[in-house]
Amino acid sequence: MRRKITVKTITLLLLLVSFVTYGQEEHGHSDSGSDRKSEVKAYIQHHLKDSYDFNLFSWTSDSGEEKHFGFPLPVILWDGGLKVFSSSKFHHGESVAEVDGNYYKVYHSKIYKTDAEGTIKYDEEHHATNEKPLDFSITKNVLMIMMVFAIMFFMFSRMAKSYKKNGGLPKGTGRFLEPIVLYVRDEIARPNIGEKHYKRYMSYLLTVFFFVWIVNLFGLTPIGMNVTNNIAVTLCLALITYLITTFSGNKNYWKHIFWMPGVPVPMKIILAPIELLGTIIKPFALMIRLYANITAGHVVLMSIIGMVFLFQNWLGSGLSFMLAFVLAILELLVAALQAYIFTVLSALYFGMAVEEHDDH
Amino acid sequence: MEKLFEDFSLGLFFWQAVLFIALIFLLRKFAWKPILDSVNSREEGIREALDSAEKAKLDMQNLQADNEKLLKEARLEREAMLKEAREMKAKMIEDAKTDAKEEANKLVAAAQASIETEKKAAIAELKTQVASLSIEIAEKVVREELSNKDKQMKLVESMLGEATLN
């Protein structure tokens, strides 16, 4: 019942918003409007990308000078030797950084090697063709991963200690976290992997669940962190799931891939490459699912927040604000849901790998 | 797809891999293992406690059943004893009654016998007394009678006459 009402409300809001948008365009004060639109678009694009400095917010001062509030992060490059310097040398991507006689420039959030003027050469499709040094910089996302690392380590090691001090009972945050840990164990690991093998995978499942969840939640804070919408991060997680699945696969698992029992021989030959491809598609889907869900959530949420500034009237902005509020709550759910789905599917793949078919 | 490749950052991948794998191992050592171990031992403890409670309950039931049985037996025994006692009492009373009756009869009989002998003795004594009295009287009478000749004669005659009548 409640869900119906929510769906109705959202539909109604969307309808109203579309009318208001229509009216807006008809009135057409096009100059400032499109300016602002492209500004919002650029802002969203910028938000989705990683960056070399930790920028909380920027503004243009009265004198037309761009000001940034935040701090620079270390840039670590491997370009015929290790090069470490502060990202403040880039001046927020506006200038060329000179290190040991080499020149580097940030272009579309990537570091390119350039000449002293910072010339970027392009191919026909307008892609930069400059040399890219190996980049191991502590970017905003890396910093965020480190922060989550520290938070998780602090939180859970404290929880573990509270058990010891308190005679086998959790204390403080542990009381809140224990049911979630038990949920991962009893509702995710046990039914999907099986009573016999699930213990081996608990460390990975718990770590990945809390990591993805906490990182997603931080993504919703106004600090503007957004780790899980980087394909590199989700690829890393999916790759670990893939490797664990592959290396824990028993005889039965491989038999079901290369020589499917219970089907005629020609079918076995057809099925083998499909099954083999399936082992790669599964983690690939994991990677894309997490990446796409978080990216889409951020784009939609930020677009709607951007609409507040585009409308500049009480009705449109008010509705956009309410819609953004509802969506933000939905995103809170998605943050947990994606962590859950990633963990459940990983557990499911591990379960397939260690399954013993006694009934065949 | 192209955008995905373009967005891919090797550095981020490297850091994520290093940090995440380190996090897994660190948390396994310092968090997950102790947490899951204590949760497990706690669950084990709860299970054991429940089991022992169940066992205690069963023992209690057994004990109660035993008690009931004992009580029942005791009650039966008591009833049997009471019954026996009652019977014994009745028998004793009965016995006493017969004994008493016999004794009384005996006493009465003895009394009657002694009365009889007494009576006989008394009668005998009376007889002797009467005889001696009679003799005395007879003596006196005879003496008086014999003081007169006639009278002596008459007496002899009457006596003789009586003697023949006898």
C-alpha cells in the first residue's frame, strides 16, 4: 500500500516536473538557461570523475577569480623513474607541472606528458595522443579507499576487542554491527555456499559487503566521494571474486563446464565454450552492475539537484527538491542493496565452485 | 564500452587491489576471526545451555514420576497396614471376649462347686448338731422318763412299737 503511494507520488512529481520544464522552455530566457545547464552538466561530469586534489567546493569570487576549497594530494608517476609531487603544481588542472625536466598536464582527469606549453595532440576522433606516464597517484578516490580501510579496520577490530573484554558479548557499535555480520553469515554465506565450506569465504564476503556498503554510503555524502562508480574499483572486486571462484573450483565444477554430464555428446561440445564464457560473464556482470547502478544513481540524483538551480521558481525548484529528497532516500537503499547483491552473487559463485553433486 | 576503457585507471585499480587485499587479510586476523569465533562459542554455549535445561527438565520429570510412584506405593502399604491392624484389633477383641467368657464360666462353676460343698458341709454339720441335740434331748427326756418306772415302760413300748413301724 505504502509502496503504491510512493510510486504514485513519484509519477505525479515527474509529470508536474515535465510540465514545468515545458513551460520553462517556452518562455525561453535561453542564454542564462543553457549556460546554467551546461554548467550543471559539466559539474556532474566532473563529479563522476576522479581528481588529483581533494576539492570540497569551488566558487568564483567577485573579481572573477576561481577559488577552490580543499587540499592537494600527492601525485605519484612512473616515467623512467619514480616521480612524486604535490597536485598543487597543476593548479587544479589549469597549468603545466614541471618535474625533473618533464612536463605533465591534466586533461580530462588524466595526466599526459606534454611539452613546456602543455600542448595536447589529437587524433581524428579527438582523442589525446600524448604519452601517458604510469600513474599511481593518491587521487581523491584512493584517499577515500584508504579512509574506508582505516574506518573499517578501526570499527571491526574494536568490535572484536569488545567481545574479549565483555565476555563474548559485543559492546557499543558492535551491538549494531553484529546482526549485520550474522546476516551475512546466516543469510548470504550459509545458504549459498553450504554448511561445509562457507567458513573459508567469510572473510572475503564480510569485507566486500561492508566495503561496498560504506563506500556507497560515503558516495551519498556531500563530500563528493564516489568510489564505486569507477570501473577500476568494481573490476578489482569482481576480479577477486572470479579468482577465488576459479581457484576453489572442484572437479565437479570443471566437469560441469567442460563436459556437462547428462547431455548428448554434441551438446557437450557446444556447451563447453558457452559455459567457459559464462565463468567470465558472471564476474563481468558483477562489475558492470555495481558500476552502472551507482553511476546512474549519482547522475540522476545530481541532475535533479541541478534542476533546483535551473528552474529558479518556487514550484519547479520545490518539486525538484522533494524529488531529490525521495531519490536520495532511494539511493540509501541502493547503497545497501548493491552491496548485498554483490555479496550474494559472489557467495553463489563460490557455492557453485565447491558444490558436490551427490544426486547425479 | 569505449568510455569504460577510457575511464579505467590503472593507478586506482592498483591501489584498490593492494588496499582491499590487505584489508581482507588484516580484518581476517584482527576482526572476522575473533568475532566469528566468539559468536560461535556463544551460540555453542546457548545450545549447550538449552540442551542441559531440556535434560534437567527430563530428569525432573523422571524424578517426579518416581516420587509419585513411591508415594503411591507408600499409600498402598499404609492402607494394607491399617487394614491388617484393624483386623488384628477385631481379632484381639474377639479373643479377649471368648477368654473372658470362659474365665467367667469357670469362676461361676468353681463358685457353684464350692457353694455345693459348703452346703453339704453345712448340712452335715447341721445333721451332726441335730443328732447331738437330739441325743441330748433324748438323754434328758430319757433321764426324766426313767425316773418313773411306768413311764420307762411306756416309752420302751412306744419305742418298740415305732421300731417295728420303721
